[in-house]
Amino acid sequence: MKTRSLTTACLFTLSTLLLSAPAGATKPAGPNAQIAITPAVQTAVQGQGRDPANVKRDAWRHPAQTLSFFGVAPGKTVIEITPGSGWYSEILAPLLRADGSYVAAVVDPMAVPEGRGRDYQQRSRDGLEKKFAGNAGLYDKAKVVAYNPTAPKFGADNSADVVLTFRNVHNWRSANQAEGMFQGFYRVLKSGGVLGVVEHRAKADVPAEDKSGYVGQKQVIAMAEAAGFKLAGSSEINANPRDTKDHPNGVWTLPPTNQHDKADDAKYQAIGESDRMTLRFVKP
């Protein structure tokens, strides 16, 4: 057992060096060595099709460790909820292109009342589809599914192996949509399927109307369990103990949004991105 542990530690050290942070970045603390990065995921993270600006954020998002922790692998059907500009799409679409399926689930603009909200969702969808159309070598097999946030359906029942959501739960809570979203995740996943959640972590429970962007970890677990999921594991890979969580503009004060006075830039750059929970749930 000692020999095996030493080998695992060496492999992790090599993975850490290959995926090291940019010079000057402050890496969040966490038991990274507990996560074995799979070769397929590591190859996708190091892919040439990634935007260099996105790669710089690996120091905070730890995509190789995070996706490995969630069990993402070739041959699986993986649904990412509201992928935004496609930060994770650059990794997931190539990873699953030859074997498996990557589904980007976006909000249907027509399901949102006319106005700024609909316009935002339309821009978001158009931008992602433009990204996919611009590089068929990476995204020709990627699928885009539009869902109604008040009655979400992400695909056929019991059809997905993994559902992923990155920093979205606070939005659903403030819109009173969280319960329906977690129920939708449960329906689309196969028995034994994984729900992977990364979210800004509050110091404790916060009210639904809280505008900080942070959510209590116990609250997220309770939402998932209420939908039928079982907590299968948690990781501190995306933790950041420097985040005091008392910023004037909530999580958006911190990088990468940087909603703060220019004079305070050094202060918030030293903190880095938000402290985040990383939770893995399983559908029984």
C-alpha cells in the first residue's frame, strides 16, 4: 500500500506541474492530492483549442481535478447547465466528441418575459452557437438544448450520465427556480448518474433574496436531497480561504468581474476568485 500511495503522489505532482498556475497567481488551498486526474480529462484541459484567457483561470477553477472528481469521461452523456460563453465547453466538447455526448443546456429566450432578461438570454445563446459554428473540429458534435427555467426539461428522462452546474444556484434561488431545476436534473439523469455542483460558498445559510452571489453549502445539499439525490462526496479543490465574503458587491467584487474601485484592485487581486464548494451527488 505504501508503494501504491507513493506512486499516486508522484503522478499527482506531475499533473500539478503540468496544470500549474500562471506566475503570480495565488492558488486556493485544498486537498488536491485526493483527486486522481484522468488522462483523458488532462488531455482535454491541455487542448490547443482553448482561449488563452480562459486557460489563465485554471488556477482558480481547477478544471482537470473538478471534472475528474465528477467522473466526467469519454463515452458518457454530459449536460452542462447554462455554459455561458463556453468556458467549460472548450474542454468538454473535445473530450466527448469521438465517444460520448456533450449537451449545452441554455435558457430558451422565448420562455423569458420580453425585455432585458430575454435580450440577455438571446445574446448568450447566440454567442455560444457562434462559438460552436466557428470551430467544427471541436464543436461539430456538441448539442444545444433550450429549456424553460420555470418548467425545465434537459432531455429524455433517464438519459444522461452527468449533469454539471458551475456557479448558477444563487441565480435560481433568487428567481425561485431552484427547486424545479434540481428536479429537472434528477429526471434527466440515469440511475447512478452524477450531479456535479460548484457554487460560491457563503459562511452560513443565506436568505433566498440575498444578493451577494454566495449560498450556504448546507442549503445546496438540502436542495439536492429534496429532489432525491444523495451526497456522494465533496472536495475543497475550489476553496479559497482568503475570500472573506463581505465584499461591497458580493462575489462580483472579486476577479474575474472586478466590480470594485480601481484603487482597491491590488487588494482584490490578492484575494483572487471566490471560495467555492464542490459537491458530487448521485441519483439512486
